[in-house]
Amino acid sequence: MKNQKLKKLFVFIPACLLGLFLLNSFVLKEKEAKKSATAVAKSAPLNIVYRSANGGATWQNISEGLPENLQKGGLWSHGLFANNRGLYLRTGNSVYHSEPNSTTNFWAKEIFPGEQREITPARNGILAYNFRGQFLQKLNGTSAWSPVYTNFQEQAVRIDKTVDWMYNNYKEREVRSVFETAGGTVFISSNNMLFRSANSGKNWKQVHVGDGRMKLTESNGVLLSTSYEGILRSTDDGQHWDRVINEGGVGIAVEPIEGGFAAIVNNTITQTNSLHISLDNGKTWNAIGEELQPSWSSLLMKKIGLVQSSWDIVSIKQAGKYLICSRPDGAFRSSDMGKTWEKMPLPSVENKGFNLSVSGNVIYAMPNKGC
């Protein structure tokens, strides 16, 4: 009996040891696999910003040097812009700048001095602001940021006496967008009003009521703006506004193009975005991009909740001879003013689509996080 127990023990102990050895080997392999996967992930190139200098035919990844967290989160459209001095990105506590004609992936990083989270081009530099109307400006060729429009809130609250969450919490008006014309007139869009200053922010007056985030643009002395009513137009430096596009919905975007403007308008009945262009400085408009409209099947899937997006057009720009636009499934270009479109060779970004920015003939594409 003892011999049998000893035999069983001699068999059981080596079996346990073998099991522990195999288990240990498996755990080690799992750890090594995770380390390897992490190393591969860290060494994989970032996919944050792409640049094209040939109308979108080919693209260069210029993401090296940017924070890795931007790859997952994307970029807010109001935290970036391109002009003749290159591309600017505002993220965290920093501003990143890339020269327009740089042949290397180089980003100049600047630690930002304030809590302003949004940036926009100004006539002679950069303007940064936040929803509470705290503004900083840096002039071209300088390194210092200086406060501007410091009396805006005082005058805005006196003009607009609306009691809303912003007033209840801060006794202030909410700032949603800022725009400065080539002549120096400044517009600030609030939660329900557009304010205008023609003397560098010393005095402000109300020029439009009943809107939210108004996005303005300018070409040949004509101003256009998005609105809850569609697209608005002004020919007297923003003192008076007329509605020029009404699709029964909201203006999404408006951009200058050669000879006029391009616009995106949302139709609240069909719940789709449509493209329009004007070649007479915004007087008359034609719908374009019918082939870019979402299919009936994608609209149905969105309606019943199977998908969140139905491939709506979210941006429109011009770069050289091309009109370019973005949907959640990619970016497209047209060389015949929107009659026909072809998809540009940009990588997939999990159906986020792209924010598009243009400086001259250089196009920048960044995964979209929001408008």
C-alpha cells in the first residue's frame, strides 16, 4: 500500500512541476507578446496630420513631433488653422506650428501663457480666446501674447441682457467665434448675437440677433456667415445682413473660392448636408455634389440607429484648381467646380473624416474630432 502511494506521489509531483513550468512559460510568453505589441505600437508612425502640395494626388505624413494622444482623440476644427505662414495647432497647453514649405517634419512648439483653448488667424497675427471672452493676440514677428478686447464683456452684457446659463454662472456673454476682416473690423459671435467693432475693440455694437455659432468669411469686400437660417451675406462691412441660402436648415460652413464662395447647408427635413457654390460673390447659388449625397440605405441605417453617421459632407475648401471636401468615409476633390468628384488617397481614420485646411496650394488633412 505504501509503495503504491509513493508511486502515485512520484508521478503527481513531476506532473505538478511540469504544469507549473508550462504555466510559467505561457505567462512569460504573454508578457513578452504584450511588450512586443507595445513596442510596435510605440514605434508605429503617428497619423495626425497629412500634407499635399499637388492637389491631393499624393500625401505626406507630417505628424512626427506632435503629441501621441492626438492620434486617438483627433483635432477640434476651432483649434487649428492654416494661412500663408503655415499650419497652427492648439492642443493642451501648447501651440504647434509647421512652416508652409517645409520639406521636413518639423514642428515648432510654444508653451501657451493662458487658458484660451481656441485659435484663429487675425489680420496681423494670431488670436486666441475662450468661451468666457478672454482674448490674447500675438503679432507676426513677435513672441509675446498681449490681452485684447478687454472691455468686450462689459459692453456685451450691457447690450444683451439675456439671462441664460452663462449669465447666471459668470455674469458674462458666451463667446463662440471671432473673425477679423482684412480692413480690421472685428466680429464676435455670442450665444444669440453677433457683435461688431470697427475701432480695434474699443466699442462694440449688435449687428445680428437670434443666432449661435456664426462662422464668417470674406472675399472681395463681401462677408458671408453661417447661421441657424442658412447662409447670410453682407456688403457693408457687416452692418446689415441678408439671407442668401435657405435649405430649411442650418448653415454648416462657408469658404471663399475663386470668383465667389462655397457653402455647406444642412436640410432639417432630409437631415442631410448639401454643397453650394456662388461665382458672383454670393449673390446667386447653385447646388453641386449630388453624387456625394448619402445613399438611401445609409440614411435608413442612421434613422434606425445602426450607424451614427450617414456620410454627410462636413467641410469644403479650394486648393488651386480643385474643390476639396470631406465626409466621414474620406476626402474628395473636383477639378470641374463640383460636377464630378474623385476620392483622394488618404488613409482610413475610423470613419471620423478629416478637418481640411488650405494655405495657397498646400492642403492639410487632420482626423476630425468636431466642428
